[in-house]
Amino acid sequence: MNWTSENATPINPPVVSPVPPQGPKPKRSALPVLVVLFLFAWGLMASVIFEQGRTIQSQRWLIQSLFQDSSKLTQMEGKAFQKQYAAAQAQAAAKAHSQAKTPSTQDKTQDQAKQDSASSQAKTHSPGKLHKRSPMQPPTDADTMADERRTVLTI
């Protein structure tokens, strides 16, 4: 064998391609990202539920406080109404008693006119039925002032 340039086959340099050969790629999984997002969402949901519980408790306390205030106010109004009714009954009894004892020195016509006006007045205003009082209006300054008992301090 003769190794000359005539008999030798030229050696081609290896071809380098710019694209790497298509082999199995390492797969990137989204599982860790999804786990982190799930834990974050779960933490947010737990904090919202906790805050809702606190808000509901605060509202329950406020409703109970308002109910107690309303009950006390109703009791006070009832007592005031009873005192007013008793005073009106005592005044009516005293007036009727004083009119019965005083001798009549007037004419019968004047007495008849008084009785007619009293009976017409009794028809319009029955002593047994007292009108319901309208609630008292708060002073105008009360709108601007805050009620210190019901202020909720939050951090």
C-alpha cells in the first residue's frame, strides 16, 4: 500500500451544527409554583375568615347593647307615662270633687251651657284614652358629637 496523496481520501472535518441534537429535554414542572400559590391563597382565606368572625362578634355585641338601651328607655317611658296618667286621674278626681262640693249660685242656664261644652269636650277627648307621646328629638349638637361608649378601637 502506498500512502500517497493520490490514493488517500480526504478527511472531512466534522460538521458542527448550530442546533444541538434533539435529545430528551429536562421537563420543568409547575407543581412547586402551584403549591406555593395554594398555600398563599389558603393563608389569605384563613385570615379573611378570622376577620369575619371578629366582625360578627362585634356586631352581636352592638346589637345586644342597643337592645338593652332600648329596653331601659321603654321602661323609663312606661314609668313616666304611668306617672302622667296617675297625675291626670288625680287632677280629674280633685276637679270633680271640688265641683261637687261648691254650691251653685249661678243660673241653671249657665250650668246647662257648661255641661253641654263639657260633654262635647269629653266626646273629643276621652279621659280613658291618652294619646301616645311623640319621641323627643335630640338637640342639634348631638349629631356632630360621637358616642364615646360605642366607638370601636381597631388596630
